[in-house]
Amino acid sequence: MSNRNSHQNKQAARERLRAERERQAKKDRVRRQLFVGGAVVAVLAIAGGIGYAVTNMNTDDVNQKWRTAAEKQSLVKPANTSGPQGTTVIIGDKKAKNTLHVYEDMRCPVCATFEKYTGPTVLKDIKDGTYKAQFTMGTFLDDNKQMPGAGSKNALSALGAALNVSPQAFLDYKTALYSPKNHPDETNDAFAGDQKLIDVAQQVKELKGNTAFEKAVKKGTYDRWALAMSKTFNDTKDITGTPSFKLNGKKLEVEQGKPPMTPDQFTPLVKQGLKK
């Protein structure tokens, strides 16, 4: 489970960074053995300086994009949403007595695992009318100081563009983004790139070659909406990480407050909580 402020996650991040520094140090030793001479060293230093500057420039550009969205961009609510800011996303039979509330973050690796094993069960239950599903998406992983980024926000904005096409496009696109072949490692902020999101969309029937969808992703039409959705997630105080689930307002948890991850864990909890 990805927690907003998890000591274990921070410790794991520190370990990954330590391992990466060790790998980089090893590469540097090999480089020094292969390339000797003051001129070569100077060239490498210049190249490294340029690379550092470009990285900082790109980071600044991304941060400025989202500052602009927060301060100046008009809110555009996707179709198939409700609520004052369009942050209520409910998919399924409106007459269904039961509601499953799903909380996820698009960069969350644990969410990707849940979607792999139990996502098909959720989709089948929605289709069968067992419950309708409400989705509230967070972006707190972008704010992790060890692994900052913009992939959660950017992917959520793209999901808004998919939802504007249809609820089914939203579900199919979310499934595609979380699939093992498309979902990046949590240290890789691949979803921050628009082209990555557009490439994945080519695997979704309603989004393949959909120029209106692609224009919305590139233009950031739903960036402001993504920030509003993220605030809705943050304001839900009893949700501390992702994935999390509520059935008819009651959290679904297994031992020690952990979310149900497999169908064997998920389905019995759902059956217990269904309104007859």
C-alpha cells in the first residue's frame, strides 16, 4: 500500500538511492579507468554540467506548468462527472444499491498490482451491477521528496480526457496504464511525458487515433481538474494511502488495516458488505 507519509516507503527510497549511488560510483570508477587525461576529464565535467542544467531546466518547466494550472487555468470538467468541480466520478448502473469507492494514485506500484490481480473482478462486478464504482484519484506520490515528479498529475489529467470520451474509455485506459507492460517503476516518472500517455492510449479502442483526446493531453485541458481531484483525495482524512476501498462508506481492510489485494481477499469482503 502506498502511504502518503510512510516511514517504510521513505526508508525504502533511501535504500534505493544508496544503491543507485553505489552503482553510479562503480560506473565512475570504470569511466576513470577507460578515459584518462585532463582533456577527457574536462569534457566529461562539461557534459555533466550541461546534463545537470538540462535536468533542472526540465524540472522547473514541469513545476511551472502545474503552478500555472493551479493559479491561472480555467477549470474544465470532463463529461461523465458531477459535483461542483466535476470531481465525482461514478461509473456503472445508477440503480445499483451498492457503491464501491476506489482510491488510487496513478504512480502507485501497489495499485498496479491490485489492478493486475483483482481489477478484472472489479470490472466484472461493475458490468454485472453488483455495485457502481466511484473513483477518487490522488497525486501524493508526486510530492515524495525522494522521488518527486509529475506523473501522477499528468496521468490523471489524461484520464480526465479519456473520461470525456466515455466512462468505458476511462476504465479501459486506467487498466492499460496500470498494466505490467506500461506501468513504470515508482522511481521512473515516465507518465510525466505526454507522449508516453498517448502511446499507451493506442491500446484502447476508443482512444486509438482519437485526435481530440490527444489534443486534450498535449494541451493539458484537464490539468486544473486533476488538481481539484487531487485535493478531493487529500481532503478525505480517513484515507491514508493507496489503494484503498470503501463499500457503502465502510473501508474494506484485511489484517492490520491492509487493503484486499487478491480476489480471494476482495470478494468475501464485498459479499459481506453488500446491501440485500
